[in-house]
Amino acid sequence: MSNQRSKLVVGNWKMHGRLAANAALLQGVARGAQALPRGVGVGVCVPHPYLAQALALLGGSRVAWGAQDVSAHEQGAFTGEVAAGMIADFEAAYAIVGHSERRAYHGESSGVVAAKAQRVLAAGLTPIVCVGETLEERESGATERVVGAQLDVVLAVLSVDEAARIVVAYEPVWAIGTGKSASSEQAQQVHAFLRTRLAAKGAQVVNVPLLYGGSVKPENAAELFRQADIDGGLIGGASLKEGDFLAICAAAGAGADVVS
Ligand code: PGA
């Protein structure tokens, strides 16, 4: 079953890429994206130093760009941090907040993630808010409690209008970079649950794009994107390979035909 919402596929390059190699990848993705149906949006979230390169090479193309993290502060004495306004200067559309690697390796609580989402919205960008459970949490039956709580902390600090402008990515920690994607049924079940939490915030919020992330590949993308509450994907490893990333975008395009 498909749905009436558009599809969105966003690459998360993580800490990969160098200037020369990026150019070929960005230009290849921009070129390939021209062939996609109108109902599919495409973005790439690059390391901060490459935002200027993304602006130069993707400006005027179908492909949007963004950052992978942002400071929870507006400005000030925060050595090494990057403010949302700085990212906006490079005409970025997105900033990922609350990726599980930030939560696990940098101790980011959902409260910090919520503050970051607010900063991103205030700068006029779209936050891609990541939620996801660990394997231990899934096996103990805590998935909905964990992802529900992660999402609710963010929704609690946003107005209904702000909440309607976010993107949510469900990324089970056990599926990230492991080659072991959630099954389409497992993913759909959590997405349907997250959709009810969004609906509880307000009618305008129910159609917020819900992306699945975690070992999405050309081989499993179409099946995942066919699910009623899966509106696209957040793609790590496969977003570094032009052919794979474009094949995943094409799979989203197939599901987006209904709205194009
Ligand atoms: P993966 O990463 O596609 O390499 O599993 C997804 C992510 O962490 O956003």
C-alpha cells in the first residue's frame, strides 16, 4: 500500500568525503535527480566544511543540502560549535538533529535535541529529528516507549505550527551501518506509532514526513517505501555511492507516482 504524501530521500554522508571526490558525487546526484518524478524530494547532509561546495554545485538543481548537526545555542563562546544561522548562510534546507551517533558518542539528551530542533526552525531550516531504539530496548519490548519519549520531548517545546515543519527519521540503532535493515513490517509498525504521536500534537502535524533509516539499499528501498507510513529514507552508507543513492531515490519515485 502506498500513501498520498510526497517522498523524500536524504543522504547522511557522516564524516566521509573530501573536496575532490565530493564534486563528482554532488554533480552526479544533481544530474541523476533530473530524471526523478516530481513527487520525490532529494537532499544530502554533508560535513559542515562542505556546505559551500554543496551550495556551489547543487544550487539551482533539484537536490537540497543540509548539515548533520547544529549547536543548541544561537551564538557565543562555544568553541567548535556551528550555529544554525551559519548553516542557513549557505542556503541549506536541512539539519539532522539527534542522530543516534550524536546521542551515543556525544551524550546528547532528548532535551538537547529539542533545543537544536528549535534553533534549526528559528533559522528557517527544516530539522530532521532522529529517533530510534537499541537492540536491547527492542528485545525488551521497549521500542515504542523509547521512540515515543524521544519524539515527545521535541514536540513538547514546539508550537503546532513549528511541529508541522519538521521531518522525523526513525532509525533503529541496530540497523544503522550493520547491513541489517528493519523489515518493512517492523519499520511500518513503528512509523504508524510515531504517526499517532504526531497526530496527538495537532491535525496539522499528522502529515510530517516520516523517513526510515538504517541499512537502506537499492535492494530493500522499494519495499520499505511502499509502506503506508514510510515517506522516504535517511540514507547513510549508500548515499556515498552515486548509483546506489540514485537507485534509492528512483525507488521513492516509483512510490511517489500517485502525487506527481
Ligand atoms: P546507514 O546509516 O544507511 O549506513 O545504515 C543511516 C544513518 O545513520 O542515517
